[in-house]
Amino acid sequence: MGQGDPRVLDFAAALREHRERAGSPTLADMAARCGVSVASLSKAAGGYELPSWRVTKAYVEACSGDTRRWRTDWEEVRREIRPREFVSEDSVESLHLSPEERRRASWPRTWERWDRTGLILPSHRAETYLDLRLALQSLRAYRSLSLRQLAHLMPYAHSSVAAVLSGARPVSPYFLRNYLEACGVTSPPN
């Protein structure tokens, strides 16, 4: 096994232990049960990179595991290793940002608060189509999901997802619901 991120290596080790506790089914048996290739399952347990949620979920389900607990663990590792793509809200005051850049910079803190509390309390409302697109783009970045990963979790091609996020296509209610579910926003706060 190569040298990788220790958090990813620990996650892969936990997947392998989960498989052992399930009686060490063969990867071929697991692939037949979950519909994911043997190569993807093997790579998930290899620790070279964090597998997508789709592959992780399939691996866990093939071993009769609790996907809710694993989703929490997967998201925690994903957050720890994700790149910081946005300017932090703390530094916004010292920068001379345009209104769009200021709104973009505020969303990561909103998603982090949502992760802790279950409440989406943005520092501003998404009042325009641009605001909505910025919120969706920042949620994708916060979840560290590529367009292809989103497309696997949604009934859309990655080019269609990109077209909506770039503004070339409108955000339909159906797209919005599927996008939020793919990003793990599955129920409104109580």
C-alpha cells in the first residue's frame, strides 16, 4: 500500500475490518450484490484515495452495514481532506471584494454551521438566481463532490449539472431536490 493521507488510510482500514466482520465475502460476491465493480471495491479498501460515497455505500451495503453511520464517517473524512476553495468569511472585511465574491465567501461558514446544528442560517438570503447558483456551487465545494460524482448521485449527466451551475440552464425544482439530496441535505430542520 502506498503512502497516503492517514485519515484516508484509516477509513480504508475500517472498510476492510467491516468486511472481515461480515465474514470476508469475496469482492466478486460483493460486486454482484451491490452493482459496483470489483476494481472499485478493491480501490475503496486500498487507501490511496477516499472512495466516492456511491462506492462506499455499495461496499457497506454488500457487507450488511449501517450506511447512515458510514455516511457520517465518510463525510467527516471528506471535510478533513477537502481543499479550501473559498476565501474565509473572517478575511472578507480586509479584502475589497465585489458583492458576488462576498456572497460566495460567506457560504462555506453557512454549510459548516448546518453540519453542526442542522440549520441553514445564511448571512444573506439567496434572493436572485445568481445567489442560488453561488449557494449550490459552494455546497458542492463544501461536500468536495466533483461534477461526475454528483451526476452518479443524480439522474443527470455531469454536463447537465455543470450547465445548471454555470447558469446556462435554469434550476428546476426537480433538479434542486435531487442536487440537495446528492449533497446530503435530505430533510428540513425541525
